[in-house]
Amino acid sequence: MSLPFSDHCEPLAYTALELHCVVSALQQELRRGKFLYVEIRPIQQIEYATSFHCSNHSYCLHQLDLKPDLDTLFNSFHKDSTQRKVRRARRDGLTYEEGRSESLLEVFYRLLLLTRRRHGLPPQPRSWFRNLIDCFAEALKIRVAFKNNLPVAAILTIRNKRTLLYKYGCSDKQFHNLGGIHLLLWRAIQEAKEDGLCMFDFGRSDLENAGLIKFKDRWGCANSVMTYRRFSSLEHLRGSFLPPNMEWAARSARRMLSYLPDSVLCSAGDLLYRHLG
């Protein structure tokens, strides 16, 4: 079980007593055996005491404040790596389509498969995205950029209260120079601003992923460290995060996955995503 502790737009301030009550209630559920583990994902740094085994994992969180006007926002982007690519995408005539149709999902999924293969990771099952569409309905959008009717990049966004969350992004590497992802993100930011939202959430990044962190930094985001805390009873240590001495095994698995045929890679995602995704 995982619990978020705030809306990203307006973080909540928890008193020590409130936090103690929440953690105590969760401990009771663990003792009853209802959950294998409980994971808390606070936006702000918090401290609490628990008698359970606790493991931590930290990420870099990027958020773009949408209060400035669109011109100010655009001018805050990195001139070469971000502004230039948005302008190039416009100049090169990339077209844009958005929605939640099965055909758009299929286009998105083909690009996702290419991207997950590059990263040596199994793709999420198609059923995962169909369930997201069913659950979030109009709050979710698949956005795809095309060059001469050929899909080159896609992102999936979810609206939550006054925040627009960039959840998934994928692309065809041979068209990276066209700036498809940059165009889609800028269109999403413009839409969020026009709808009166106050935050564009670029999501979390592993602290070791310097390239992704730099990409998000170049969108003028504020970044902070957020720490997920997972606690379980000692007999359920498999609820812990992957220990550092197992990173070599993860790297070996990624190399192997990058060579699997599409059908086998998708089957691996269907089987493993709940554990490794």
C-alpha cells in the first residue's frame, strides 16, 4: 500500500500529532497482516518513529510554477536545449493529436516499446494504460506528435485538482532532432496555464539519472529531493527497496531485455511490471 501525503500544488503541513496518528493506524494494519508493507510518499520532508523495519529511497522531484504568464515561462526555458527545439518542431511542421482512443493508445504503446527497449526495461502492459484511461477518464490525455503522419513522440498526462502531471513520455530515437517531446510538453504547459492550473509536475527522477534531471532542469523547474519511506514487519523484508549490492543484477537484466523480440518483451512486461516497473 502506498500513500501520497499531499497535492503537489499546495503541500499540506502535518503536525507531529497528526503524523503520529496516521503512522499508528498503518502500523495496526500491518500487524493484522492486511498489507505486506506500507509506503509513504511525502512531498515535504517528515520524521516519524516506527517499530517496523524501514527502508528509504530518494528521488529528485521537478515542478514548474504556472503563475507567470506564458511568455515569461517560455523565456525561463534553456535557450538552446528547450526553446530552440520547440521552435524547430513548429518550423518543421510537426502535427499534434490528443485523446484517449484505442488507436492513439496503440500509437503511444508502439513508441513506449521502443523507449523501454532502449532503457533495457519491460514495458507496462497495455491493460495498465487501459485501466488508467478507464479510471481517470477526461483527466487523462495521450498526446502524440507526427511528422508526415509518422508518430515521432508521445506523452501521457493526468490532471489532478490544480496540477497537470507528466506521467509517461516515449519517442522514436531516429527523430529526436525534431523536438517532438519538447513540442508536446510545451503544448501541455500552455493548456494547463490556459485552464488556470497552478503547477506542471514533471514527476520524479532517480538521483543517479543525471541526464533526465538535466532535461527537466532546462524547463525552468524548481527541484527538490523527495524520500519514499517503506516499512514492513521484519519477516516481510521483501517489501524493501532493492539493496545497492543488487544493482549489478538489475543492470544485467536490462542488457538482456534490450535484445528480446517485441512479443517476448511485452510478455515480460505483463509478467514482471508489478514487481520491476
